[in-house]
Amino acid sequence: MRIAVFVMMMFFVLTGQMGVVYGAENPPDIYSGTGVVIDSSTGEVLYQKNKDEQAFPASLTKLMTAILLEDHMNDGEWMTASKKATQQEVSNFVFNLKIGERMQKEEALKALLVISANDVAMMIAEHIGGDEASFAGMMNAKAASLGMIHTHFVTPNGLHDPQHYTTASDLALLAKEAMKYPAIMEAMGTEKTDVRTDQRQVSIRDRSLIFKNPLALGGKTGFTNEAHNTLIEYMKKDNKTVIAVVMKSSRSNEYQDVETIGNYGLDHMEILRTFQKGEIVGDTTFYGESVEGALGNSCLLTKRKGDEADYTYTPVFKAWQSGQNRVEAGEVIGTYQIKKNGETQMEIPIVSVNAVTHNDPEPLSVMSQKVGRTTSTSTSTSTSSWRYGVAVGLLVLAYGLLKWKQKRKQRKQITIFAEDKYGA
């Protein structure tokens, strides 16, 4: 009996120290009301709990605002805080805009994602969209393009509105899209930095617990009374990366829940294939000249462990533009499509390895014009020569007639004289 009790005690001690190992048939249970984990490269769902249940995103909204900021503003471009922007609910106590204060795009992005500045989000919305409602329309259009079918945005900062909602699954798609923007990923991976305006410089810090997770590349938190706590984290282990999302959570549970389901996803993934930047994947032709295509990026293709799906890899080259006479080295000339059971999982840009120039022969229309000009000139010359010849001929004929008349007159006079004088 004592031995049995000892064995049970040791089991609980070890499992308490080592953590629970979850199998595919035994996914972890979490406190958060909804959650999802996806493969960051393919979007495959690795874990889910009520992933399509409607919820309020709170400040996770700012990830969409950041994407539109990157899409519609240039580096170094300035924007100005309006009265409405400065009247937004305060989200931090170190940096709040004043009416008329100006910020550049890069500084606004840091304030938006590192300290979740509500006023900065509104300033961005008004600068890009003209007003909050127009910017919301842009947000919803972008969401639709990403397949976020359960989402509707109203505000640029996530402050509560009953018509401002989404799902954990849709937010995972949004977070996947954000990975295409290096500046956004850098901001979400920054714990401490400085922001500058035209009036001041302020040190800011992300006070979340995201950076306590040793596997976290970065992330974004959110909270309103109606939404409760929301969280997105990017987690990486053994060159595999997942996106973990929880909603309807609490401050005391959100980080542990994300770490738990994120690790579950990572443990149920494996690397299928590695793609290297510069790897030759096919060729096409440009006016008969061969153009080699190579991968423009390096990436890993991962899959769920035990997945026996059929994967295909196909280079798809784009059509050349009308009038194009040169292909530059490094120019994007197509995409490398990776499909799983016929459905696209990934697309990698294909770039030209070599430069090719096509010297277009002179168009027939130009040649015809030249021939026409030559023929016209020859005809004109010929016509002029003919007219000159006729004129000369007429002059000679007129001169001849004149001489003939003069001689005839002279003969007539001689005959009359002879008759008169000699009776001839």
C-alpha cells in the first residue's frame, strides 16, 4: 500500500514538473472562451476551441489598422492629431497626443502596437480614410479580401461598439497577413523603444507578459470590459512557427492559455520541405529567349504530423506586358504554387535569374511609310521630267512652225515679183 501511494505521489510530482503531454486525440482544455492555433505558413488549423464564435476583438483591431497604415502611407509621411483623436479613451499614461501634434508613419506604427495608443489609431484612420466611417469601410474591405467572413469593423482602435466583432479564426487570418509586413512584425516584437513627434520624444514600453514566453516572437494584447482579455502571439520552435489566439479570456489566464495551445500546435507539426531563396524552379521564354525563374524567398513548408495529403509544386509564370521589351534580373515573373489536395497552401514569388532584352524590328507600318515616301518621290520626279519634256517639245514645234511660215511667205513674195517682172 505504501509503495502504491509513493508511486502515485511521484507521478503527480513528475507531471506537475514536466507538464501534461497532449496527444492529437487529447487536445488541451483552456479557460478562454474561444481560441485557435494555425500553422503560420499554410494556415492549417492545429487546435481550436469555438474558433468561429463571435467575440469582440478590443485592441487586436489595431493589427488591421497597422496593415492599412503600411498599405496607404509612405515612410516619412506626416499626419496630424485632430481634436477627435485626442478625445479617445486613454490606453496608457506615458504618451497621449495633443491637438495639432504631428507624427511620421514609422513613429505612429510603434505607438500603435507597442503601447496600443487609441489616439494614434484614430489619427491614422482620419489621415488615410478622411474620417472614421470611411476608414472602417477600408478595414472591412481588407477583411473580406483575407477571407475574414465573420468580421465587421467599426472603430480603428477596438473601443467597444456592439457592431464591432470578429472571431478567433478570423483574427488568426489577420495575424497571418501581418507577417507579410516586416515593420509590423518588428513593432510587435519590440518591448521597449522611443517615439518621436514634431514636439517631443518619449520612451515607451510594452507592459504585457508576451515577452515572458521564451518561444514568443511577439504579439498583441487587447482588453475592454465587454471583450474581456484578448491575445495574439507568434510562437516559434525548431524552425516551426504558429499563430495562437485566445478571446473572452482573463488577465490571469490568457498568457498560460496561449502558451499551452501554442506548444500543442508546435508539437503536432513537422517540416515537410525547405525552400531556399535562389532555388531554380522553372523557366519561361521572352521573344524566344529563355528566362530562368528562381524562388524570391526562403521558407519552410510544414504540416500536421501524420498528414498523408498529396502536395504538388507548380511554377506559374505571368503573361508579359504589352510593349515590354526587357526583363530585369530579380524581376517578379510568376509564383510557385504549393497545393495540398488541390487547394493552394502557399505561394512563393518567382524572380528572373537573368536579364533579357528584346530589340523589336522596325514595324511594318513605318517601313510602308518609308516605301510610300520613296515611291511618291520617284513619281513626283518622273512627273516633273515628263512635263518638262512636253514643254520643250511644244516650244520646238512652235519654233518650227514659225520658221515654216516665214519661209512660205518669202517664197510667195518671190513668185509674185517674178510674175510682175518677167511675165512668168
